[in-house]
Amino acid sequence: MVVSFQPANKIIDVKSVEMHHKSVPQAIPGDNVGFNVKLSVKDIKRGDVCGDSKRDPPQETGSFYAQVMVQDHKGIGNGYTPVLDCHTAHIACKFSKICNKIDRRSGKVTQDVAKDEGVTIKCKSGDSMNVWLQPTKAMVVEPYSLFSPLGRFAVRDMKKTVAVGVIKAVQPKRQKEDTADRAVRGDAGAHAKFMPAPLAKKKK
């Protein structure tokens, strides 16, 4: 089997699979296994995701749409860039476009950019929101509905967890060889049109 490590962009053949120090012909969902590949320790790093290179391989994320529940913050608005802990990744992500705000008592949507595009939304402790986020460095995430371990995250700021979230949709990053944007994974509903433009590259 050939596997792909992303966003390291390493494609390599699996030499063997082991479970409880014994070699097995294959691993099925739920198995806790180790596998051997011929790679240098420097080739991959914390936060990389491995998957089948031919069947639904992992893809670098350009932006993602998530429902975020604020636990401990005075006011989160567009442009806020905290660190997100998602699977083993620990990367700063920008809150590019807050699409709606949900009241903590009634559960009803109180503000929505789909109805009023001029509104600026801010959320505080106890509020819930749907928002488009953008990683500031290479990162791989997936919608919770497709791969749950890659679709949950915690928002860290001021040495504490200020919010938690669940990913609903992911826009894979456009690569040099692509002639068009890659298909969105998951569903952002009416807020798909508010998907942010790619972040500008920082000058060295």
C-alpha cells in the first residue's frame, strides 16, 4: 500500500504493519497499529496526517467552516488569530468571517451575514457561532462528519482554552498543478459564498 503524508507532501510505500509487536497483513478501522515506512525523521513532523494515496488522500487545508462555542472570552471578532489544537496540530488560525451568532439561552440565530451582509458579529463567553477559519501555516483538517478525529479542535489563548469547535466543511488548498479550486468537503450551507480568499504569503 502507498500512503501520503500531508502537508509534508511525502508519498511512500508501507513496508510492514505490526499490531502488538506481531506482523499483520492489514489493518482495519479500529485497529491500533504501527507501520514501517522508509522516511527520515526530518521528512515528517507533528501535525502531519497520513492516508491512502489513491483513495481519498489527505489534502492541505486552505480554509474551513466550523461551529465554535465560546467558553471564556470577552469578545471574539473577525481577524482574531488564536492557536488551534486539532488532532496533533498546534497552529494559529485566523477567524476570517464570522457568519452567524447563536443565542446561548434560546439556541436561535440572532445575527446572520446571509441576511444582512453589512453586520459585524462579535461573540463572548456562552455564545456560539459559525465561522470561516484559515490556518496561517500548512495544516490538514477534515469535516467531523467524514473523519471525526480530524474534525474537532480547541481554541487556545492566554494560556487557557477559550473555545471549542466542530468542523463542518473544508476547502482544500489550491495547488500549483490545479486548474480550478478543489471541491469543498462537507457542507457550509448558505454561508459557502462567504468563503475567504487565500491568505497573502508573508514576505521573508
